[in-house]
Amino acid sequence: MSIFPYIYYMIEDFGITKSTTQIAIYAGMVTSSFALAEFSTSVLWGRLSDKIGRKPVLLCGLAGTAVSMIIFGFSTNLPMALLARALGGFLNGNIAVLQTTVAELVTVKEHQPRAYSIMPFVWCLGSILGPAIGGALAQPVKSYPAIFPRGSVFDTYPFLLSNLVCVVILCCGFMVGVLFLHETHSKFRDGKDFGISLGNRLLAIFKKSEEAAGSEEDCGPTKAEEKARLLSDEASYRDSESSSRRSSVSTEEIIDPEPVAAPKAFSKSVIMNIVAYGLIAYHAISFDQMMPIFLSSPVSDQPASSFLKFTGGFGYSSQFVGLMLAVQGVYSMFAQIILFPYAIRRWGALNTFRTTIMVWPLLYIITPYVVFLPTELQTVGIMFCLTWRITAQCLSFPTMQILITNSAPSMLVLGLINGIAASTASLARAFGPTLSGSLFSFGLSIGYVGLAWWIVGAISIVGAVQSFWMTEDKGRLDVVEDDKTPEALEQQ
């Protein structure tokens, strides 16, 4: 998310084109390069996680993102920027792995609304921090000349600073993953994890320091006592974990005595869900791509020719664009944690998805008309559109994940289904920014700034119609909930 506030100015700094109407095309290419590379490796990363575990693959993804951001920060031309973003996509095709990890943790259907809101909630935190960092730290020599003088490395590479800060955050995330992220794959979760062991030791030392600070008389346990306590805690933890895992594994073995073949895995319900995921990924990423460019585009000095033929943007700086994108993240946290679980419990996954998907088209239709608002109301209009978009996204994407997970006939094929779904979404995200960016530039050149918005809106209408072909079949968690006894499960 950190690149969106400044991508317009980065392309402009490359000097590829002198026409501001063409910048959107190249900005779309930069965004698409990541998604296209991600599409090509999502299934491979998913298969690798089946062979070596989820945790190593997720950690590799963080490391790959850090490397790509360093290269991106040092980019001085379009090919280098495209290479950096593509490298990030190749090394971090972890969407399917994350989704499979969540599915492996959730064994009760009532827990799904909370579980599937956590990952988007963390994304919301990133959508606050990312644009704020990208917008505030881009071109620091221009924004903070007293701190970053001319001739410094940040003058030569004006977009390096924000990427370096993001890399530091990624490194912190990597260390947290090494020390505290537990493996969820059934074949590897009971194995020895030296990172978790080190993390437990660090937590014990921290706890010991707190106890020592809280009591002057208590000198703390001896090294032998501490080691015995840690071993006892670890044994208790493993016993409780093994008990719950044996229960869930035995349930899965009863329900799925034999592996489900790939053709059987892709039922009509699964295919419809994957198609819906691809459609919503296409128009959602198109909005994310076009909105910052729309906000950064110069204000038009030409009056509107008609209700359809008009052009121009708002001329906002990268700092202001970053601030607006960050502010929307604050609301998205509320929508993800409060609104989404309530909607799922109240109306169910499929009804929530259908209702949400039907409000997307109107958003794309009205967004370009914000330029007609009085200057003092334009910011309010933009925030209204961003809030609308966040609400729709916070309800539709995690709901889509629940539908895909529940449509899987077995946990044995869930990784494959998530991999195909993630690849489909990545392919849609690859073409979305490039096509919408090209249409946006074309629309500006002929005087129709709303052209790209309305075409994306038409695609979202297709998605709304397609949602009525989707069904919410009774899934594996429904079976477990009906009767959780082994005898009943064996009969089922």
C-alpha cells in the first residue's frame, strides 16, 4: 500500500512521458507486474508449503518482499521498477498459504467470522501505516530540505526512504514470525521449532525480569528451576495442543478417509466462488489503482462539455493522498472487526456477499462526478467514496474466503482450491491496473475522465449478476456441527 500515494510522481520523475495523461498507463504496469508474477507462483508456493510447512514459506515471503522493496527504492527507470515489483510477486505468492493457514486453525463454523476478520484487520493496519509512510517520506529532499539536503542519496533516489522504513518493519515482522509463529500443517506442527524455543526463552527471561522488578525479596528461580518450569510449560502446551489436534485430525480422517481427486474438488459451487473472487479482485484493484492517480491528476481548466464528457482531477500532493488513504484505514478497522462479524452472523456469508457486491457498481458510476462538487466539499466527497469502498471491501473479501473454504469438500484439497483461487485473483489484479490505467489515460486524452470508472463499473455489474448463480453448500464444518461424535461422523 505504501507505493500508491507516490507512484504518480515516481513515473513522472522517470521522465518517460511529458504528457500527464499517459502516466496512468505506466503506473498501472508497475502495479500489474507484482500481481502477474504472483499469479505465476501462487500455486507453486502453495505446493511447497504442503511439502515443507506453512511457516517457512510465509517467512520467505516476508524476506522476498524486503528484497524487492530495496530494489524498488533504488529504481531510477521504469524497467528497474517493473523488475523490482515482479521480484516481489515471485517471492511472495503467499495469499493461498495464509488462507489455508487460517482454515487449518478454524474447526468450528461459529469461529469463522472472528477468524476471517483478523487477517483483513491486520491489512487495515497496513493500509493506515503504508500510505502514511509512502506519502510522507517520498521525495524527502523536497518535503524536508532542512533534514535531507541536496546531493544526498535521497536526492538521487527520491523514493528510497519510504521503502527503507517499510523494510525495517518487514524485518520486525520476520523476527516475530521466527520466534512466535506456530506451524499449522498437520505433518510439521509437532516437529522441533528452534525459533519457537528461542521465543519461549526470551518470554521467560522477560517475565523473570518483571517478577524481579516487582518484588525486592524474590530473587527469582534458579537456572535449573527455570529450565524445569519451561519444560513443564512446554509439555503442558504440547499435551493440550496434541489433544485438540488429535480431535480435529480424527474428525478429518473420518470425514475424508481417502484423498479427494482434483476433478472432484472443483464442484460447481467451488468454480462459481473462484469466478466471483476473480471478478471482485479485478474491479477492487482497479479502484485502488485509479483513485490515487485521479487525486493526483491536475485540475482541468476546461469546462465540462456534457454530463458525460468532462476531465480533470484534484491536483493533490503525494503527502495529502497518503494521508487520505491512511484515514480510510482507521474506518476499515471498525468495519472489519465490528461490521463484518455482525453481518455474517445476521445474514450469513452468501447473503452478505450478494448484498455487498450489488453496491459496488454504483460507487464506480458516481466517483468521477466528485469533481463537480464545490472545492470546499470535494474532500468530503472523496472521503465518502473511500468509506463506501472500504465498507464494501471489508464485507466482500473475507466473506468470499469463507464461501471458498466452506465449499471445499475436504481439507485435503483446500490448499489446491485456495491456490487456484489466489492465482485467479492475482491474474485479475495483474490485468486490472494495466487495463484500467490505459483506459484512464485514454479517457483523459479524449475528455472522458469517467470512462475507465464506468467500464470497471460494468464489470462489477457482471459480478453482481454472477453472484446469484452461487450457492452455499453444506460444508465439512456443518457436518461436524450436526453431531461431533465419532460414531455419527463414521455413519455420515
